[in-house]
Amino acid sequence: MRKLLTIAFMLSLFIPGLSAQTLKITGTVKDEAGTPVVGAAIIVEGTSNGVLSDSKGVFSLNAKMGQNLVCSCMGFLNSTLKVDSDRADFTLKEDVQMLEQTIVVGYGGVKKGDLTGSVANVKMDKLAAIPNTNSAISNLEGRIAGVQIINSGQGPASDPKVIIRGFSSINGTQSPLVVVDGFPLGEGSDLKQINPADIVDLVVLKDASSTSIYGSRGANGVIMVTTKRAEKGTSHINFSQQTVVSQFNSKLNIWRDAALMAQLGNESRSNAGQNPLYVGKKDNGVYYPSVSEIESGTWPYYTKWDNIIMRVPVTSTTSLGISGASDRVIYNLSAVYYNDKGVYIKDNYQKFSVKLDVDYKYSENFSIRSSNIIYRDWRNVNNSMDVGRNPLWPVYDDNGDYYRASETDYGNPMALTDKVENKNSGFDAISFLQSTWKITDWLTWTGQLNYKYGATVTDKYNPKVYTEDGTFNNGHAYIGNWLGQTMIPETYLTYDHAFGKHRINAVGGYSYDYDMARSSELNSYDFVNESLQNENIGAGDPEKNVISNGYSESKLVSFYGKVNYSYDNRYLLTGTFRRDGSSKFGANNKWANFPSVAFAWKLHNEDFMKDVPEISEAKIRVSYGLSGNQGISPYQTLSQYGTETYYDDGSWKTAIGPGYIIGYYGSNSRFKYWGGIPNKDLKWETTSQFDLGLDFSMFEGRYGLTFDWYRKNTYDLLRESYLSLSSGYDKMWVNDGDVLNQGIEVTLNANFIRTKDMNFNATFIFSRNRNKVMSLGNATAAGLNTDPNTGMQYEFTGSALTYEPVGMVNILAVGQPMYVFYGYKTDGIIQSDAEGIAAGLTGDEAKAGEIKYVDINHDGVVDEKDRTVIGNPNPDFTASLNLSFSYKKFDASLFLNGVFGNDVLYQYGMTNAAAEPKRWTIDNPNNDYPSLRNNRQTKVSEWFVRDGSYVRIQEVNLGYNFGRLFDSIENIKLYMNISNLYTFTSFPGYDPEVGVDGIYWGGYPRFRKYSLGLNITF
């Protein structure tokens, strides 16, 4: 024994203490159920030495005896172990309901359990398998209660429409404010500059308590975007590749039977008293084969236009990220390249962006953070090709030129593809610099400067021969330039202090928002030589050049403050105040105040609830507040001058004077609306909102419920009012009108299975919003119409339809939801001429086979006095269900999304290849489809209104996590996704998901997308 002690003593002279011995520590990280925790950070306390656990929860790193290892992972409480051997196994306790997770809600964060407002967040890693689009916001469709995402556009560079808790404005902006890492990018920002792989989560602020800190910019809700930051003591390289191949989820509704098309075309003209076309002779210089020629094959041409002008759409996203962190520096560098080839040939979109974030800790009390994004995009537009073009027309004529059925045939898709130029490119630079000074343990100063620069260039050329515009102008070239700048310096103080059972977190600050936009346009006509198109715009007649430019700027000055008070972790109170001053309004109304207050009661922390351990959280929330809207163009309170260019005596002339063109009306838009008269009393559009909510969960957060009821009233609507003819103007901006939204939101979460190897979760979301126009102001001043049967005051809004049906569709009506359809009621199809006359119809409209319009006022005649509300494009409710399952390294999910009770106006519902064969004839006297009649001026009627409800299998995901396959690779994940697998609907068109006006504008079937993705972490 003495010898052993002597040897140990001698060794201690040569070894600098056994306690300082460096060991290679190996271990595992698991949760309380024994399931490996992937991506947990294990760091040697007080150093930058750290690693992440792999797919099996295993880690290894070097540490010295006696040092502490700290293990952390989102959703779990931190755990610390002291090194006393070469083995360290962590068992992490779940952070119940993640109530300690910090949610970014504007100028700071709040623990999830301490939220007093209506706030929802979505983790982007849960959506990683969804096909990338131009905007990450698209992926929120159906994921958050009260948030309606409409992805009606499918072409390259299309953006979603985002509506939070219904429409609350008529002419002001209806889009939410998007804030990225504290930088307000603006209302309606589409996030195209942000790499989806960089985003950690998206937080949506819905009620006034959470949005009013942004004052006038938060009236339509706020979307907070948080991007990635490296964990201290780690460094990684992340590579991801996603390829998406699309196909139509239904067949194209175009003519495949050319003989039937010709036969029905003849029938349509005959019913209109016109000579049939397809009789084997020329009409206006164009030969139309007879039906027999087509059936026998004598006519040699049959063109499948869809095969010629369409292709398989392919989208590719490649992303590379490098990140690391030490005691002082955190950096994240990422680059992404996105390439979207649309369904039409040469319809392409590409974008590339680089993002660099650097955090530098200068001292314990002072740090600097910067973020910089450089973004470029390129778009070649070649869409809206006439895939339904007559299949009897060839692509080329006998001379090898593009075939034209007549001198006014401007629809040959290949001619337009090859000869028309329509392209644009954009550049954005976004920079953010923030400094933070921790003055004391409870007081922090933050100063930041946000800057965004954007520029776009658009080139268009319409050739002399194959386009109507080019033919009329002997060639027309256009070059447009736009640039804009936004600069937002702001500074604020944060007070955070706890004493006894009290805790106060307060923020007070100042913000200045400067926006500038500048544009120029050059139109050149009458080209001598058009071989170089826009590349030689000087080839046009210089005397016919039309040059214009514009400039605008606006300023917003804000003072704001917010106080969060907590007593005994049971009672929470939030008060917010913001004062905004906008240059867009008159001298007497530039400033407005936007206060809010919210209260929350944590029942689960009360003594009477402590004997109910099954309840993890029970919190009641109530809030009320005001927010504003200034989303109109600048200078509406000032007199504005404009120019009018006209052609006179062989030359173009320009007049300048008070007023400017604000719109067009009449046949072929021949008449102009003039504006420009100032309204010095113009003021803020204001929204008041009351919210009552409940957050409830049981069994350590395995089952949860979030419920909200809200009432949102928007008044002093920013809208244009008609003026008397004596004013010399048509319209002026005023504050007039009132819109109400109220509804409920329900989110249910359930973790049915949670074991070591298996998890099964379900999330159900239900939203219901009721929208109503309460007032449109003075009927005379607003130019309102009055329904003769109900006395309802209304005005038409939106676009007029010019083909099928003809006329205005949408109205804003007092007592009705926004954008309801207004037209004629119908009662099937007229079966005899006598029935038509008895119904009060005259002329061709009274004939057998026509739509039977209803004489609702019973005056014996069907006219405009018989119009009424015939449909509502707003849904009764929306719902979604997400099911996710994981077993060891395998994971899968299924997402269903539905919209119910909305009406869609099915434009072109009569004249398509599926509908025309069902037409009324003497031999087929049905009561569903009218007879065919060429050039029928169809009224806007109930016949076109269809149920737009649908349930879509929106996402099916499969993934496999390979873990660490090589020493240099920490993790490899392979996943597959199918989007828009199938849509259950009775809607007869391609897709019931249309724009906010509820009008079906045709297009093509929705894409079913097949994605294959690979993520590698080094």
C-alpha cells in the first residue's frame, strides 16, 4: 500500500494534477421516455468547446476532469453534469408546453406562457419538406387559425394573398406587416429575398394587443420572421437540395374532338341567325373545313397546342449555409439559388440571394449585430398562352410563317413565344445594424438602422405582325425603371426587473421611417427595323416617343411604449401605446394614437388548481386596442398635377395641368376618371379589436386547446368619393365607411403516442369569420346605388367581365359581406317560347333554350331592377388537420386543408369542351345548360355561381434520417413530398381556390408536385 502511494506521489510531480486530466468524453442525450434527442448542444461550460448530438443522441468531445458539461435543446430544460469519468449521459426533462420558449412579438420577446395577446407560431423545420415557392409565407396555408393564405397563382414568381381575421379595408392595404429579425420589410412583403432554410419560425400577431406596438402598420396583423443563429461553441456547414417536378392534377378542358367542336360551332352560329363556318369554304379569307372533311381526315391539320406550348414544370432549390459561434462572435453565411421553370415554354424565373449575419460581443455589456442580404432575380414572362386555340389551325402556314387565321388573329402561341419580349430583372440590398448596451442588469439600450434598396428593370416589345398593340403602332417598345429606398433608424430602452412576486418588462422607443420611390418609362413606336427589338429602341420614330417619370416619398415618425407586468406568475397585464405621425395626411390629422391593453390569468398557478396535476396550463386572455392604416399613395392631401398625351395633326402632344388620370371606364376604357383634388382633412383609417382567448393543456402538454373569439371594427375607411361635375374632378380621397369582422378560432393539439421509438401527433385547426359592411358613408357623396327592392345601398367594385358573363360582378353593400356577387336570379332553362314570354323576358332572351331569369319584383318585365345578391365569395369556415408520425429514424406526415361555404363565379361556364355537349336542344331539353348561341350577351346571374368548397390532401411527407454515416458528416436526411395530391370538390372548373373577388379566371389545373430533397450537415 505504501508503495502505491509513493508511485502516485511521484506521478503527481510530472502530471499537472489528475483533476486537470483531459479525457475524451462520450455519451448520449435522451428524453425522459428514453428517446434519443437529436441536435442537442453539449458545451464545456465557460469555453467555446461544444458539439451536437447525432441522430442516435450520441456525442463525443474532449473535456477535463472536474469541468461541467451543459446540455441544451429547444423544448427541454438545460441539464449540467460534472466530468468525473469518460462517460456522460444526459436525460432531459421536457419544458412543459415549451412555456419558457421565448416568442418574438415586437421589440423583444415574451415567454410563451406569458403571452397575453393572440399569437401563433410555426416552426419552419416542420415545413422543410414542402416544395419551395417564391415566398415562404405560402407554406402557412391552413397552418394557423384565423390566417387565410390564398395561393391562387401557380406561375413562376407568384405570391400568396394573406388575410388575417378577414378584410378590414377597402382601398387601404389589406396585407399584414412582415418583420424580419426586427426589420419591418413592409406591408405585403412576400419574403422572396429570404432563404427558407434560414428561417427558424414564423410568428403571426393577430389581435390589437400584440400588433399595436407597430401602430399604423399593424392594422392587418404582423408576421414576425426569425432567422437562424449558430449555437455557441458550434460550427456547421449545411447543404440542401430540393427538386420539384409538377403535373396537372386533372385533365385540360380543351377540345380533343375537332369534328364535334366544328359541329357545335356551326350550331351556335345557326342559333344566332348567322351562317355556319365549318362548311368547307372561306370566310373573310380563311378556309374553314367542313365537318365531313374533319371526320374523314381530308383536312390535314390537327394541332395539340398543349403539347407544343406546355412542358413539365421543374423547380430546383440549392442552398448552402456556413455557421459558427464562439464566446465573442456568431456568424451565419448562406446562399440560395432558386430556378422555377413554369408550365409554359420559356416562362422562367430565377433568383439568387446571399445572407451574412454577424454578432460581435464587444464586452459583457455591449454587442453589435449586423445582417446583410444581396438579392437578384430574373423573369422571362411567357404565360397566358391560348392552350384552347382551335386545334384545326396549324402552327405554321405553307410559307413557313406563323399561321394566322385572319388579319386580326393575334393568338398564335408560338408566334407570341418567339416574337414578343417581356422580361424583367430585380435587385435588392437589405441591411440591418443593431447595437445593444446593457446599462445595468435591468436596463438595456438598443439602437438599430434598417436600410433597403430595390431596383427593377422591365423590357417589353410587341412586334408589328403578331400582336394587336404592335400592329396598331407599327411596333411598340417599352422600358421601365423603378427604384425604391427604405430607411428606418430607431432606438429603444428595455427595462426588465423582478422584485418579490412582481416582474416588470417595459420598452420605450422612437422610430423614423423614410420611404422613397422613383420610376421612369419610355415608350417607342413605329419601328423601321425591329430585329433588335428593345436593344435598339432608337429604331422607333423619335417624334412618337412617350417619356414619363414619377417620384414619391413618405415619412412616418413614431413614439411607442409597452409594459408587461406579472404578479406571482398568475396575473399578467400588458399595456401598449404608440403615437404615429404620417406625411400622407393633412396638417390637422397627421398624428394618431394607438393604445391597447391586455390581461391574462394563469389559473393553473392558483392554489385551488394545484390538486389537479393533470392540467398543465389554463390561461384566460382578454385584450382590446386600436391600430391604424395609412396604406394609400402619398400626396392625397395636396393638389396634384398630371399630364395627358394625345395625337393631333400628325404628332403627339402633351398637356400638363391640375389633376391626373386615376382610372378608366366605359366601352374599351374610353372614358377617364380624373383625380388630384386635395383633401386636407384626410386622416387615419382605424381598427378597434376586442379578443377573448383561452390556452389550455393537459398531461404535461400532450393535449392542448387554444380558443379565441374576436370582434374587429374598422372605421373612417380610406376610400374615393365621387364629386359634383362642377368641381372638374371625378373622385377624391375621403374617410367614410365602416367594416366589421368577428369570428372564432380553435386549435387542438394531441400527442397520442410518445414512447422511446414512436411518436404520433395531430393538430386540428378551425376558423370562422363573419364580415359585414356596416356603412359606406353618405350615399350621394359616395355615388352609391340603391337596390329598388330592398333599399340596400351599394357600389360596384373590382373588374368588369367582358365575355361570359358580361358586366360587373362584385359589390360593396351595406349590411352584406365584402365583395358579394350582384346579379340576376335564375330558374333553370326556358323550355318553350311561351314560357319565356310569361317569365317577363323579351327578344332572344325569351326563346326556348335560354337561361330563365327571374322577375323578382313581379312587375312583368326582367330588367336591372331585378338584380339582387346572388353569392358570397367569403367562406363560412376553414379547417385543417395535420397528422405526423415518427418511428426511430423514419418520419411521415399528412396534411389536409379545407375551405367551406364560399361561392365562386364560374366564368366561362358555358363555353368549354366539357359543357357545350350538354347544351339544351329540342332533342335534349335539359334544365341545366342553355342552348348554344354565338355572341350571346349573358347577364351576370346565379347560373354562374358555384359552390367553391373543397378539401385538399395538401401535403404527404416521408423522411428518413440516416444520422452520421461518415466522420465528417453529422447528419444526412432524405425526404419526399407530394403536394396537392387530390382535391375533393364539386366545383366544375380547374380549381376552386381563386382570388378574394371569388371570380374564376380560368388558367389551368392545379399542380400536383413531387419533391425530392436532401439535407446534409457537416
